[in-house]
Amino acid sequence: MIKQLLFVGLLMLTVASSKAQLNYTWNDKAQQIYESVTSLKIPEARKAIAIEKKATPNNLVLPMLESYADFYELFLNEDATEYQKLYPQFEKRIQQFEAGPKNSPYYLYSLGLEHLHKSLAAIRFDKNWEAALDFRKAYLLFKDNRKAFPHFTPNDVYFGIITTVVGTIPKGYQWMASILGMSGKISEGNALVLKYINSNDEYSKRCRNEALFVYPYLLMNFEGNQKKAFAFIESTPYDFKKNQMHAYMAANLYLNHQQSNKALNIVQQMDNSDAYLSLPFWNLELGYAYINELKLDKAQKALTDFTQTFKGKFYVKDAYERLSWIAYMQGDMKKAEAYRKLVLSAGNQVTDADKQAFQNAKKGNWPNPILLKARLLSDGGYQTQAIAILSGKTSNDFNTEADKTEFAYRLGRIYDLMEQDELALRYYKSAIEKGAHQPEYFAARAALQSGMILENKSQFVKAIEFYQQCIDMKDHAFKNSLDQKAKSGIQRCLKQ
């Protein structure tokens, strides 16, 4: 009996001693691994983590860095096989962190980070309910850690991001967020992230790469300030050649805002050694950039490479739609129809681009080739070439009412992007008159853009009238997203 008690006592002392040895040591080596992971040098980082784990098995910073690597790989590549292997590791690491020293600012921080990584990975694999629960846990953990360790500034980056996201919840649902213990404002969240970027304390490098990655997105997508976002990108010393995560952000934002040439330059100049995570995404971006230049053969190769190597579902329908357009513009209708069938069967309908590709394929109509070329050139930022495509045309040159409306909208959008406001408003007005009752989005988008032009001119009453026109149009593509932007516009104007 005495021997048994001694054994149990020794076992308890051993366990206690083991727990006591757990620590969070962020040293120079940890910082180097962080820099590798957040440059998407995932294979290189994994090797370094494995070596450090053998040397310092009780350093909980290493599984924290491993979580970054697993998250980026799952989120960016959406590989179902890797998901089966890597996703359960998030829960195992949560248990590891729960055994860590609670007097460290990294204790709640590591748990919050793990729940956030788990949440974002879950979204990518359609586990939305689980994602919501982990998102809430992350918010509360970061919130508590700010109270306990107010000078631990890395916490502000993630709390800021989540605060911004929570701040976008429509007013009608804010009560639900309040019940769940969450509240937020876009301006406050963004300010926290920027404050960290500008900091120079002992923690200023701990999550700097992530702050620099996410801040332009916060400005663009949540604050709605395109000029501010690009001014930040172009005034900050990013290394797009060696940091592929930052290159990912910039290329994506440039492509989505009529600057294909800048996106193409970034992708073409990147270091593509084996140290980096292999990303089919780069072929998708190249495909977008090339098709916007009407370099159809190059676009076809890049988009085909993407569809053949990407194992996920996001933007697959959109890629196949663009491949169908390429074949259509090249006069190969057999191939165009084959790609259209893949639009219907492959991928999913989570993104707006994939939803629209599916709806277009379902209708079975093909776009007018002149309008399609003008649209692609305009989307790429080649407004002069787009105008040249439409030069000498009138609405009478198009057969369907939808094409007549798109012609007016397309001219309005091109002149809008060229900052020729009066011409833009004239053509937008024509698009609204022609297409207010059509299922296409052209008239509603024309009303929205008209409101934005007038808001920028401080003509708030007229701007509200156009925003309301956008909302009043029924049963058209992208209605929810366009309505939300119009409602936000009205709220901004009413505050003036």
C-alpha cells in the first residue's frame, strides 16, 4: 500500500513538474520561423519547427507557429485530404495550450489564435456552425487577454480584426451579437490594427506580417476606402518578391480594382522556390490578369492549370466560365459548351463570382462579344482600349434589351473609372431607364454608382434618391450585396 502511494505521489510530482516546465519562449529562432510561415514558406517553416520541437519540446510557441502553417495551408489550398489530417490538430493544440502557464500573456492569446484559425479553416470546408462557435470563443479570449495584459500589443491585432468584422453586422442583428457577448465598430477595430503597425515596442514584430496583410483589406472591404487602401500599400515597404502572403493580398486587391497590370507584375516577379507553399491560386490570378488584357491563349493556359491543380471549390465555377468565354471568343463553341457544363457541375456557389457564373450558365445565353471584350478590358483597368471597342456603337447596334442596357451601363462604368463624372452619370441614367425591370444587375449597379458619384460631390439628397432607386429594384442579380451598399450609402449621407 505504501509503495502504491509513493508511486502515485511520484507520478503526480512528475506531471506537475512537466506542466511547470511548459513555457512560451519567443526567441530569435521563433521570430525567424514566424517570418517564414507568414511569407508562405510553409515547407521551410515546418522543417524548422520539427527541429526546434526536439530541442525545446516544452516551448508552446512552436505549436502556435505550427497552427499558422496548418491554417494557411488549409485556407489557401482547400485540400480535403489535408483537411482530414490537419483540422483535428487544432483541437489537440487547444488542449496543449490549456495546460500552459496562465500567468503568461501568451496563454489566452494562443487559445484565441487557435480558435480563430480553427474557425476560418472551418468556413472554407462548409462547417459554418462550428466556425461561428470558435469565432465567438476567439473574440472572448482576446477580449479577456486585453484586460489582463493591456500592454501585450499583438492581442490588439486580432481583437481589432474581430471588432471590425462584428461591426459590420446589420443593426437588426446587433442584439444577437450582444447576447453572445460581442460588440464592435469598424473604425475602432481598424484603428487598433494600425496602432500596432505603427508601434515600436518589444512585441512589434510578433504579428506584424499579419497586420500588414489584413489592414488593406479592412480599409477596402469594411471601411470602403479604396484610395486609402492603395495609398497604404504603395507607401509601405512591402517585399512582394519574398513575401508571398503580402503578394497575395496586393495582387488580389489590384485585380479586383481595375489594376491588372500591377497584379501581373507582382506575380511574375515573385520568388517561386520550393521553400514556398505550392499555390494554384497564382494561376487563377494570372488567368484573370491575362484575360483582362485579352491575351486569350495565356489566360487559357493559366486557368486550365488552376482547374487541374486546385483541390478546393472556391472560384472554380468562375474559372470555368472564363474558360468558356475564351473558347467562345475564339469561335470554338464545342469547347465553350463543354466548359459551360463544368460551370454547372464543378465547385460551389459561396462567392458572388461563382453564383453569377452558375446563373449565367443556367440561362444558356452567351454574352455579346463586343460587350464582353469591353467589360474585360475595363475590369483590367484598360479604359482607353475598352472605349475603343465601343466606339461608334449605339444601343441600336444591339438586339436584346439586356444588351442595350449593358451597353449604356458599360459606358457609364468606364467613364466613372476614368473620373469623367458627367458622362458617367449620363450613361448610368440611360441604363437605369432601360433596365430597371430586368433581371440583370446593370440598372441597379448604375443607380448605386450614381449615388456614390453624387455623394462624393456632397450632393447628399440626390445621392440618397439614387441609392433608394437601387434598393427599390426587384429580382435582379447581386441584389443583396448591392442593396447593402446602397443602405450604407444612405446612412453615410444622412449623417452629413
